[in-house]
Amino acid sequence: MVQRIILLDDNAIEPPDDVVEVVATFRGEIPTLEAYNNLPFILLQDGKSLAYYIECHINAETGIPLVDMDAVLDPEEQEQFRLQRELQPENMAFLRMCQDARENRQFSDIIAEYDSSYRPEIPLKILGGQHRVEATRRALDEEEVSRYHGFRVYFNLTSDQRNEIAQVANTNIAISTDLIDRMQETVRGPQLRNFCHKTGMLPTTEDFADRRSPEGKITVRLARTFLVNFLEGRSNRNVDPRSTIFSPYVCRSGVDDEKYLSLVSDVRIWADEDLLDAGERFARLHTKQMSIIGADPELNKSEFRNKAISMAVLSAWAYTAGLLQGKEEELQKLYSLPDNSSTNDPLSAKLMSEARHPNDPPTYRGLGTRYTSSDKGRMVELFLQYALSNTRKVTKALIDAAIAQYEAKVAVRRATRAVGRLP
């Protein structure tokens, strides 16, 4: 039976005993305005996720020391990987929140889960409204402003419920599709992250970036795209590269990607030695590119530093690594690119940025900048040409030859189709 401290919402079904118990614990441990005035909580149930929650008010002075901004989706298996995106301290909306908080603004609808199973000293795990919480914290620390703020507090959430609620809660300040991807992958399990840790594509203990990162950290979308293209390339390793137009695949973001899901349904891929080797080699390429460009004051731009993880380059490199499986000499040549580059950036990013074909529009920004079909196809040609050539660096001649080779294949295809339409 629901305790008297709780009134059940008319649309909610009778809660299980464990929910009632944790609500009672919350009531006794968290100083709310409702408890102070001996008012009952109304226990509501979300009709979609079926999660139970209350709406209450907590004073900043007592509530802020109890909040955990590093809430996780999977505290049992993946406690070290936080759910939230990074704070945006320069965001104008956030700066306005901070000023409002200093001027006694009371915020509402801060989304939290009461969970003492990990870091029990800070049991209010913030699922949404972290910028409002931080603004409240700053007003308390800097101006000693402490007002009651509105909280929506959930109890005994499953990982799926936590994921869905966090996604909805974060739509107030433009949640990135990269963060949604990271949430989805965390619910699915740690396999992709473990793969990236093992290969060095992600620093050990770190999580995927929650948005495009100038620091060079990869996103879930990039990691998925790498895996899909290596396996796709390997499945096509017996085709004739001289007459085939290759088109690497870019995984969707913000929604489930069916091609990726179909491939990872076979759990054996996570132990695939060729895939792991390719991941390690790519991580070495990316690290070398970041290091060389970062040390050059004239070239040190995010676009050049992160050239390896631009979508066209990453997808094409992974696809080519798959294509060359079984061709050991050519494969090792591809893998040797960062070692052969000496003091130059392996991908010759500036040369790529200047590369053009006569048919390219005036708005074309150089090879590997966008991820159109032509850019991805040209990048595959570049890596194939490098693997088959005697050159140790990516030169202007190599870039020009790759673009010309791709455009020649496209022209042959168009001509063949045109002939095929003749009566």
C-alpha cells in the first residue's frame, strides 16, 4: 500500500514496494519544501517510459552539495562514463542563466534521479538541467543566493528509462546527435568503447566526444563508421580496383544505424584481429597528424590537426584497409604512412586543402574536407595509389593522380550508361 507521504497520481498504477521504499528514503534524507511543510508527495508515472517520479522543491544551500553532475547511464557496468555532455561555459543562454540566478531567479524542472548505489554522498544524479544547476551553484558560491528550485526526481530507473529521459531532458539546450549516439551506445554495451580503448582510438578511461571535438577525440559516429567501412572493404577485397568506383559508407547519427547494428550482431567482430590491427594503425596515423600539425604554428588549425578523423578520410582509410586484406605488401605500405612521414604531417593536409579538379565548383574546399560521394571515392583512390606506389609521402602528384583516377572512372561509368541507352 502506498504510504501516506505519497499520493498516487490518478493515471499511475500501484508502484512496486522497492519504489515506495526509495521514495520514503528520499523523503527522510533530502530536505524538500514539501517535507518541511508536512505536505505529501504526488507520485506520478510517465505514460511512455512507465518511470515513477515526483515534483518537489529543494533549497540551493542544502541541495547543491547533494547533486552529482556526472550521472551515468549504466552504474553497474560502466560507472566511469558520464551521461551528460560537457558544460558550455561560454554559451550566451548559460551566461544569462547565471546572471538570473544571482538576481534570485528560481529555476524549475531540473531533472534528477535519486540513486545512492554509486557515489552515495551525492545521490541526486542530474539527468537534465545541468546548466541551471551550475548557474544555481555559482550564485550560491559567489553571492550566497539560495532559493528553492523545482526538481523532477525519478526513482529506480532502468538503463533504457534513464537514456530516454536524459535525451528528452537535454533538448532544452540543443542536445547534439553525437551525445544521443553516445547514450545509445552506452545502453547497448561497452563493446565499441572497449574496442576504441584497446586500439588507442580513444584514450583509456575516456568516453566518446559528445560533439565534434577540436581536441581530436572521436565520436561514436566516427567509430561506427570506421568499423563498418573496414568490414565492407574487406568483403570487397577481391574486386578489380582498376575499374571499381568505391563509395565508403557514413553511419547515421541521432538514430540507430541499421548497417552498423547488423554487423555488430555478430559478437565475434570484437575479437577480429584484422579489425583490431587496423584500429591501432589508424590511431597511430591520427596521433602523428595531431602531433606534427600541433607543433607547427603556421599550420596549426583544427581542420588540419583533425584531418585523419574528418569523415571522408576516416571512412576511406578504413575501407582501403579492408580492401587490402590479404595483400600484405600493399597493406603494410598503407599502414606505414605515419612512420614514413618523418617531420611532415602524414596526410599533407595543406596540399589536400588546395587540391582541385577542373570540374569542381568554386565552393569546393579541398580534398577530404566534406564527405560527399566524390570526396570519399577520391580518398579511397588516394590511399590505394599510395599503397601501390613507391612514394613515401602524400605528394601533390599523388593527390592529383588520385583525383584524376576517380574522375576517369566516373567518366567511363557515365559513358557506359549513355551507350546502354542507345536504341
